[in-house]
Amino acid sequence: MRLMHRLSLALLVGLVTLPSAFARDETLKVIVADATYVMGDSDTLAGAEENALLRAKRKAVEEAGVYIEAMARNVERYSGGATSHLYTLSIRTVSAAITETEILDKRRTLEGDRLAFYVKIRATVQIDKLEEAIKRQLENEQLAEHHRQLEAENTQLKSELDRLRRQLRANSKASDPAQAYKNRQMARDLVRRAVRSHSLPDKVDLTTRAIVADDQYADAYIVRGQTYLRITSLAFAEQKRRAALTGYIEQAVGDFERALALDPANTWALLGHGDALTWQHKMDTAARDYERILQIDPLFDVARQRLISLHTATARKQVAAKQYPEALATLGKIIEPNAPLSWVAQEKDAYLLRAQVLAEQGQNEGAVEDLSTVIKVDPTNAQALVLRAKLYQRQMQGRSARDDFERACSLGAQEACAALP
């Protein structure tokens, strides 16, 4: 889209000859004007009354000779081979020229459930002061525009200066290997002390000092990010407001992203980044971080546990919404055929949930198979035993159902005990 702005500024002045005694003085005009202001929720009585008076004064100034500052903007838009025009006009009255105000009438009324303030005034307007006010306002706006341009240029120059300083600092470190080695050793020592410390504020302080010593050391960002997540967890346990958690989570995300910029394949940085995104309820992005870890290191069990918990929680929500095909697809991402028993033990909740979905859809054999897998890695899982017993009853396998009910009853499952004869 192409935009072309053409701005034009005009002052419109019109004088009306007065039949009064002021007719001999063309710089003075007496105007009667009124205005109404409806009180808002945040207004005080005095403030609402003042707003009504201000509106009346502005109306008097306009009626005195339509002294307005008008800015016309003609915006031409070009899109899809067609050109369109949008014309806007904004008007601001200048009321600084009123030298005398006499209130002729003032009252309050109700408009619906709102209090309305009415005022009627006789205002003496001095034309030359109005012209001066317009001139001053134009000059002030020109100065303000000039100030905004200077501020923008200053911000740009500051950003460029910061970039050059960072580049100079990086170059100086690279050009002095001995100093760079010394800085890295100092940063490592500070991070070790942070890891051993039991004080969260001390951990943040030590890792921050490590980053100052060597801002290219990824471990410092990782440990500080982990500390921010720990603070978030404690604050959540203490039922702090969500706003109090957001700052820590955002700081953690920033630290893990800086660590990944330095070392994109750092599994601990990916893990922390995924955990921080989970706090932000960005589950899909967090899952990609955990999956990336397992691509780098398939035996990274912490990442696998995170991924299992994430997908199982998502599948539970889908089951609650009766989105059974979606739930089965989600669970299929973590349940792998012929997986090692150590993995199956971590996935037993996912197997149990899938069995419930399959049973709901009448796929009894698949449900029994999943429940048998759960019972194999957790023989004391009463919930799996009761559900398998019910499925055996559907399949007319009374003896197998009785065995499962008896085992579940011995584990304290009242439902199983009630099902026994």
C-alpha cells in the first residue's frame, strides 16, 4: 500500500459588526452562549461543572468569529490497482481570548441515570488576544513537532551507539584471548557458586554478575532462567496474582532465548524455554522444544516426561470436550509401539486415558490391551483393574472379570468390592 499525505493548514477569520456600545471597538465582541455536560463515572461535581463552563466558552469563541485552527489531511491509498481517498478534518477551538464571563443561568438535571450540568454565559471576547493565542499555539505545535523529531533521532542514535559499544566490547574480548579466558573462568566460578547457593536472590545476583563478566557464557543465562522459574513456582504456590508471575516468566524466557542464540543445540536451554512457555500456556511451542531435545538426545528422560505430561494434559481436555479422535491423535504422539518398559512406566496415565477413550468408542480389545500394559508396569493400579474387569464382563469373560475385581478390592477399591457376589 502506498500512502501520500498532503497537509494544509488554514486560519478562518470572520468578524460580525455588533450593534452594541462595543461596535466602535472591533477588537471586542459580546456573545451569549450555553452548553450542557453529562457527568461521567470518573467526574467530580466540580470537574463536571467546570467542563460545562469550558464548553460554553468555546462555543462563545466560535460564535465570535469562527476562530478555529483547521488541519485538513488528504490521504491517497493505492491497493489492488485501485486508488481511494480519505479526507479528514480536525478542529480545535481556542478559548484563551475571553476576558470576561458572566453566568446567566446554571442548573443540574437528570438525563437517564446521569447528572447533566447546564450553563448559560455572556462572554466578552477580545479578538486581538485570540489571534495571539492562535499564533502561540501554532508556534508551540511547531516546537513540539521539532522536539518529537529530535527525540526520534536521539533514540536512533542511542541504539546505534549501544550497538557499536557491544560490537567494540565483543571485538576487544576476541582480540585479547587471555582476558577472554579470564572472564570465562570468572563467569564459570560465579555460576558454580549460584548452583550451590540455596538463596534465590543470591542465585540471581551471582548469575547476573557472571553475565556481566562474560555475556557469551550460555550457562549463566540458563541458571538464571531456571532461578526465575523457581521463583515463579513459589509465587504461584503462595497464590500471588498472575501479574506478579508474568515478570519472572518473561525474564526466564528472555534468558533461555539468549542462551539458545549462543548455543542453539543446548538441551538445558531448550528444556527451560519449553518450561517457561508452558507457564505462558503456549503448549504447542513448548512441545516443539521438548521434541527438539529428544531429537538431539533421545535418552533425555526429563524432556520425555515433560512431553508426556503436556500431551496427556491436552488429551484430557479433549476427552472432557468429547473430542475423541483428537485425543487419540494427541496420545499417539507419545505412546510408541514396542517402547521400553521404563518409558511405558512414565506413560501409564496416557495408556489409561487411551483405554478409557477406546472403551467409550466400543473398541474393547484395544482398551483391554492398553489396560494390561498399565497393570504390567503398575500391578497395584486399582483404576486399571476395575476398568479391565468391566470390559471383561462386556466380553463375557466372567472369570477374568472376577479376578480383576478381587485384586482391586484387596487394594481398597470400594467399587470393585461392591461388584463381587
